[in-house]
Amino acid sequence: MGGGVSSLPAEVSLAEAKELAGAKWQPAWEEKFAEAKISRDEALRCWTEASRGADGPASKGAGPPDERKKKKSATAKALWQKGVAKVGWIAHAKARAAAIERAQRAGISEQLYEKLHGVDRSGVAEALDFSAIIAEKRGQHLPGTREWVFEAVMRWRTDPEAAKLFWLVGGGGTGKSVAAAELLARLLDKENVAAWHFCKHTEPARSAPATLLRSLAGMLCATVDGFEEALREGGGGDNATDKVDELFQALIAEPLQNVGAPRGADDALVLIVDALDELPRDALQPVLSLLANELKTLPPWIKLVVTSRDEAQIKARLSCFTPSELRVDEARNRQDVRAYLTVLAKEHVELEVTMESLRHEVEVKFPGLKNLDTFADLEDPLRRSKGAYDDAVNGVADIGALAAYKERRDVDLKQDKSDFEALYADAARAQKILVDKLTQLPGDLSDPGVKGRGSAQRKLNDNYKGDAARFRDLSRATVLFENAADLLKVLTELDGGGLGLEIAQLKNKFANPTPLGYRDMNLNVRVQLGDGETHLAEVQLNLRSVADAKHIAHEQYEVIRLALPKMCEGTSVEADALEAYIARRLRSSALDAAVTSLERKAGGLMLYARLIAEQLASTTGKIDFASVGALPAGLDEIYAENFRRVFVGDDAWRDALPLIELICAAAEPLTIDAASGALGWDRARCERLCAEVSLLFPLREGEVIGVLHKTVTDWLTGEAPFDKRCSEDAFFVARDAAHRRLARACARAVRAGVLDTESHSSDAAADATLVSFVDGESGVAADAYALRWCLFHMKRSCSEGEAVAVACSLSYVRKRSDCDIVSFVADLNVLQGQD
């Protein structure tokens, strides 16, 4: 160190620390040292103490000056080395403690962590540490969600007849990795997991096939008794082959076959591999081949869970296994996303509805309204309504227990039947059974009878679009209680299956009252009709004091309702539309309204829901309801990253652009054959590109090219909420160019299969107009698609002249009218500027 500490930097470097520690240096410190460098002050203290200790012998005149100087220097260096070694040990201890804490957050015990990473197996197989990503993903899991996934895995694990592989597949952002991390922790808790690997596209080296297999083998050494000995005896650790199947046999299969079975096939140990789609492209096929062909060589007490996106090549190679899907439109997934968003809304959205906040909403929803100052005058009736209901529950014993009662929602709850007449007949039977059963309970039962036929039919047409299965209140009843204790007692009995009435859904408005202040327990129960048939009925449980307050609240609502038409005078806004909106907001739970709005933006994507949460967490204070609808999207960066992964160079993007344009502009999903025909491509080219873009445009049943989520095409084309994107941005798709491409493909099909130029002059005129329009590209749309969507694409590609010519041709008019005259009239209106 020559000139002492004066030459030291602010922090001591790794090289300096090694030099100073000398023989005391431990290799294990190396990777930890960067996180705990020695400060200049610490170095000065150590050097000072070393110098002071060396002065003793010199002051007594022991030896010549040069010898004393050498002794002093040697003593100082020795003490310095000791100080640095001590600091290095402390740094190592701190780093180890941090690693243990991180592992425990991942569900890995300290004892298991030491077995995994505290033993040197570098000559055999070394386990990679995934604690950080597992802990991160577990931190994103909301308790109570994805239980259906975990239950399915637990059943599969203990079923000796089940397939060797449990494959969880879903689009990007559906939460597969979060589910995998939580699943791992649950299996670790019961010692039912043997090894795991979490692939990341940003760390391709850690997911190379050989590295992946050696890491799994390293974990098996720590979790399966006798595995390490079997691995060493078989020489698997020395196997240097680059053939994945041979490595799998040497590192995994053969050692497992040579250890005594620690358990049976009905209590299998699980291996988990997350995110197969994030494997390096050159690694994916060998690993998929291994999964498809080599799993059968594993002993019956070992099974494998893998997760992946629904990419075409993965689905093709694993076609022998039935996937469990996390689909954005699947009811259980939507229910989990809603649960996540409910927590989010409670934390970040202002749920107190005032007339000022309603005015803000209405201004956005109905631009052009007048006399909005009227909202200020309506604050008093809103306050009076809330006050009436608040007074009804103030001082009621156990009211807190009612508010704390856990809700159960089913976003897709429906009747077993969809025929209205059959359902209405069932409702009459269910009403009698329901009333008879509820009569056995304490409380004042009110039987309003089956919903009137006329009212039910209006609701069927106006609210349910003809889907009678959505009715849940044809059969209904209300039970009033004098106190909360009796209500809770009845609710608990019903929740336990009492009286044979199964609660299918429970909405707790005591926890989340409406903006008017109303609250109750609203249940949908399954009534057993006999012969295995059931009928959903609605049961309201409430306090008499709340029911008595209804007339006061209704009077206040009438004041609000009667003031609304004045705001619509002299505007294009219909008073009925405004009243319907206000009524829906005031009579629905404020929390429900906020969650529903967020749910529409999330589109079933758990990742999107989490991004919204992160966005709101970064804001100051809570946002109002109107601001929920205006939330910016958080998927921009995610989609940009996905496209960069697929299209590494400009040439790859240019090659795929015509297909991407087609997908973005198509009015309905296209099959591979329809797409290749419209583009004038051979099918093989279209198949190849579809496989490459299947990450965001997965192939669905029937070779239909799907879209992961609508916001994918919104992002590509710069539509709201991505309207800041422009043609200069990477991976931008010009929608008008895409419509023009499809318009030409449709025009060619219309010329070839619709127009009769010899029989009708209008057809000949249309054909003459289209001759120059279709010049160039050779793609032809499918006949049915061209007939239905030709005018649509021409209008949107600013080819109105060609569209009018086609719309005026007699053969087109006849064929289009025969197929669907309603949509034809709508297209004609658009052409006339009445869009």
C-alpha cells in the first residue's frame, strides 16, 4: 500500500482486498465483496491501529533503524491483513444472512438452502439460485387467487394414473410465473418438490439445456436421499456431451432409477420448470423434445410441472399432453383478476361518491350537458339518503361482524337452462321450495312471488340480450331481522349448506354500501328441484332498521331524478340515458363500479392488473372514479419487449409486416388458409410466420389466428390508449394500409365470384372501376369474407368510389341482402356518412 491510506480510493477494490488479506482471503467472499466494500474510513482505522501496535518494539530501541522499520512494516501489514480479513468475513456473513432471508421469502428453509448452495458440488452438478425471482413472484401473489390451479396440481400429483407432465399454459401476463412460485412454496412446505428452474429470456446462459439439467441434478442431490451417490457412481457429473437426451439420462433419469423409491406414485415428488417460452430459441426445441420423449424414463414417483405461453411450436411438441389453461376469458381467471382489482380499488380509488365527483363523471360521459351547476344543489338529498341509512345501523351490535363477512363472487354465474319458458316454469317451482325452507328460519320472511312475466321479458331483452340463463332473480325472497346477531346466525347456517340451499354467490353491501347508503346481504342460492335439477334464486337478508329507512332514501333519490332532465334540455343527450347512468351509479356499490371499470381495462390479464396497481401506487393520494376510466395503459413497454424478442432485425419485421397488418385490420379472425390467400402467399410461408408471432397471435382451434388481447393491436396501430405512438415508432402498423390490402383482396374475390358483367350493366360498371384498384398484389380473400367485409375495408382505406360501385352492383346487392340485410344496410349508412 506504499504511501499508506492517503492513496486509498473511497472504497477498497476487490483486487486491493485480495492483496491485503493475502493467505487469509477466502474465495467465497469474491462474489459478495462488491456488495460490501471497505470504506476509506474503515481502512484508515485499521491502518492506524496496525501502525500503533507496531510502534511498541521500535520505541524500545530494539535493533538498528532499518530493521525496526522492516519489523514495523511487517507488523502493520499483518495487522492490516487481519483487519481486512475480519471485514471480509463480516461482509460474507451479511451477504449470507441476506441470501437466507431471500430464500425464506421464496419458501426455502435455511436448512434446505444450505444443502442446495452451501455444499460444493462443482465437480458434479451445481444448483442455480432462483430465490430472488421466486421471492419477487410470490410477493405478487394475492392470497385466495389461483386456488383452482393449486388444487388441480395437488390432485394430479397424488393420482398414480395421471400423466407424467402437468402443463400450465396461458398468454403473456396471465400470471403463470406467479402461480408457479406460489405452487413451489406450497410444495416445499410439505416437502413434495425436488427441483425447480425459472427460465428468463434476459438470462439465456442460465437456461441453456446443459446448465438447466445440471442445476436440476444439483437440487436433486440436496432433496433426494442417495441421488448424489448414484450420480457420482454413474459418472453423470463427468458427462461432457452436448446431446440433451444423453445428458438427461446421465444427470437425471439414471440416478433417479438407481435410488430406492422414497415414496409411491400416489405421493409423487415434483420438478417445476417455469416459462419454457423464455428458453433461448436454440435451446427450446431440444428441451421440448426431451419433455415429449424422455419423461417416460423417470420413475413413477417423479412428476414434472411446466408452464409456458401458448406458442405454436410448444403446443405442437407437447401435443401428447393436455394443458391446463389460464385463459383471459375463463371465468376462474376473471374472478382471480377481479379479486386482485378489488384490493387495488380499496387502496387507491376514492370510493366516497359525491355530487361533485358525479358531475366530473357525467361531464366525461355526456359531453355537451348544460346546467351542471344543478349537481351542487343535489348534494343535500344525497347526504340525507346516506344519513338515513347510516342512522339505521348506528349503534347496532355486531354490525362490524356483518361488514367483515367474506364475499363470494362468480362473474359467470348462470342458470343451467337458457330457454326462458322452461326457466320461468322452474322459477314457480323454486319459489315454493325456497319460501318453505326460509320459513323454518328466524326472521320476518317477505314473499314477493315470481318476478312478473312482463318485467322479466323486458329485462331479458334490454339487459341480457336474450340470454335467459343470466337470470338469477326470477325466484326471490327477503328476510328481515331485528338484530345483526340473528342475521349472522342465519347467514352462517345457509353458508354451511343448511336447509339444502347452496350459496352460489354472496354480495356484502354492509361492507360496501351504495353511494345512497343502502346495504344488505344479497345471496344467490341454488334451490334443489329434484331429479338433479337446480334453480338459482335471489335471497336478500337485511336489518329491519335498514328496510325502514328505504322510504326516506327513496324520497331523496326522487329529488335527484327529477332534476336530471333539465340538464339535457337543448342538448343531444337523452334524459333517460342520463337517468339510467346516475341510477346505476347510485344504486350500485361504489367499489363494484370501480372494480368493474378496472376489470374492463385489465381484460383478464393479471399482469395488466398489477401494472395498474403499480401506476396507482406511484400517484399522490387516491383517484376518483372518473379518473379510473382515463387511466393510461401500462402494456406499452411489455409489448415492445415481446416484439423485440420475436423480430431481432429489421428484415424479420418487414417479412412479417403484411401478415401483422392483415391481423390488425381483419374484421374477424382469419384462418391460416384465409390469411395466406389474402396475401397471395404459399401456406408454408404463412405457417412459418404464424409460428414466429404466436407469442402475441396464438393459433386457436381450427387454425384461426388469434390475438392475445385487443390491446396488442391497439399498441401496434397507435389506437387509444397508445395514441402517442406514430409511424416513426418501432413495430408500428398503419391501419389504413392494412385496410387497403384487405380491400383489394376482397375486390378480387368479388370480381371473380360475385359480379356478372355479362348480365348486368351495374356489375360491368363496378368491374371496370375495380380493374385498376386491384392492380399489383395477387392476394384473394375468401368468398364469404369478401362478400361481408368488402365495403368495410374500402371505406376505411378511403376507397369510397370503389365501395359505392360495388354497393350499386345488382349481383352484390342480391347476394348481400340474401345473407344479412341488416349488416348491409348498416354498411350503406356508413358509406352515406351516417357512421
